Amino acid sequence: MKRVALSIAAMLCVALLFPDPAAASERRPVSTYSIVARDSLTGQLGVAVQSHWFSVGPIVPWAEAGVGAVATQSFVDPSYGPLGLAMMRAGRSAPEALAGLLAADPGREVRQVAMVDASGRVAAHTGSRAICAAGHHVGAQYSTQANLMDRPTVWDAMAKAYEAAEGDLAERLLCALEAAEREGGDIRGRQSAAIVIVSGTDTGRPWADRLFDLRIEDHPDPVAELRRLVRLQRAYLKLNEGDEAVAEGDVPRALGLYSEATSIVPDEATNGEAAFWVGITLADTGDIEGAIPWLVRAYRQDERWARLVPRLAAAGLLPDEKGLAERLVKRMKKGE
């Protein structure tokens, strides 16, 4: 009864989205390799993908904090993402959700889909008509899958790289993508990539639960560019932690987090943005001497940062007692 009810619900969902049954199988072919995974230590859920297709990010990867993650590809039906998440949110396991959606899909033999739920249960499907080389590898709380690959070893190479990698979920997902490239990747080449990682539990603040949501729309080496952006995101996450520490009155901890953030990427990577706002935050707390080195670093990247200081004071975002803004600008220009 449980499976029958699930299939009926899935068929109703697909019928609403695709009144014409043939339309469900006439989706664009996205030749892709991807990985879905749950981090067993943090509970984080994520998807990473690379494709020889423009802007793969809005189509293949789907994830929701405390619910699960989905990769939908090959002759892709994007509805597998939101529908799969909806079913897992309603209490279905990843295998149950995928089975129900496949049962209701007349185009299932051209699909390639993988899902992982918040409990780490995994399901994957490679249709018999997915363009070779195509296949998947299901492991402990993850699945790798690929279609239209140069070699039939890509998905297993991804699995080995993911299992051998160290670091957080983002790092391990990137290692899987890089392994696919080393194995030959898409037979047609490369174009776009994306990574989505969400928290293991839903805090009710989706903007905070979405830890990584990065897309490379069109690039000659999208996986390498994705790694660069992941690194940049790490720096900004630390900056945000530092701002929270300042708000809590813990300036020493904030300084440690700020230093950590700016050690992840050089100042030129943010055009001085990170250094400038660290300096402004410290100046706002009254730590002028602590602020100056950061503001100088920003000024060395772009002199226009000095022009912004008095505007912040005019907007009430920086105290301007005793001409503070003017003094900060002078010291920025002097470099001390």
C-alpha cells in the first residue's frame, strides 16, 4: 500500500507539471558527471556537477537543508529536483522518492538521477538509453554518476577520489570532479559547473543554511574556476563569523576570524573588499589602531576605498566624532 500511494502521488505531481506525457521525455540532453553526498560528521548535504552544457547550475543540482540532495541529468527532467525534495521532506526515503518518480515517468530510460536523504540513504538510476559511457556508483551516503563520458571509468574514479579525500564536504566533492576530469570527463569537453551544499538541519533561515551555492556558467576550465570560488566563499564565511563575533562583543575572536579569512585569499582576490570592511568594523568599535592596517591594505588595492569612508560617516554607518572619517582617510593615504 505504501508503494502504491507513493506512485500515485508521484504520478499526480508529474501530470500537473506535464499534462502531455510525451513532454516529460522531451527535455534537453545534459551530458554530465556529478556527485550527491551527505557528510556523516556534519550532516551537510551537497551536489557538485560539471557539464558540457551552458549554465548547468540551475538544472542539475538540488538540495534542501535537513531534507536531501538530488542530481538530475542525461535527458534531464528538472522536476526530479523539486519533486524529489518534496517527497523526502514528506518523510519518504531517497530510494522511495526516486522509485516513485521513475514509476510515473514515461521517459525514465533516458534519465540519470541520484538522491541522498538527510539520513544518508542513497538511490541512483541510469536509464538504459542514457548515452554511453554512462553509469553510476553508489557508496556509503553518496553516489557518483555520469553520462556521455569519454571512458566508462569516470564514475568509479570519482567514487575513489571522494572516499580518499580529506577535508570538509566541499573539498571532497571538488576532488571527485577533478578525478572525473583526469579520467577524461565528457567526451565533448567542458563548459559549466556548480556546487550546492546545505546544512544538515533546517534552522528556518534558508539563506544561512545554504553554505555554498556557486555556479560557473561558461568557462574553459569550469572545475578549476569552481575551486577558486569555493576558496573565496570560505574566506567570506569566516568574515561573516567575525562580524557575528563583533556583534557579540568578542573582538579578540573576531580578529582571529578576520585574520583567518584574509589568509585564505590574498587582498587582490577581493579587490580590497574584505580588508576594507574588517577595518571599518574595527573602527566602528573604537579600535582605530587596529583598523588602520586593514584600511591601508584595502587602499593599496584600490584608492577609491578612501572615498567611501566619509560616505559611510554621512550615512551614520561610522561614528564621525572629532573628524574620524577624515583622519582615517589621511592615514590610509599615508599608508600608516
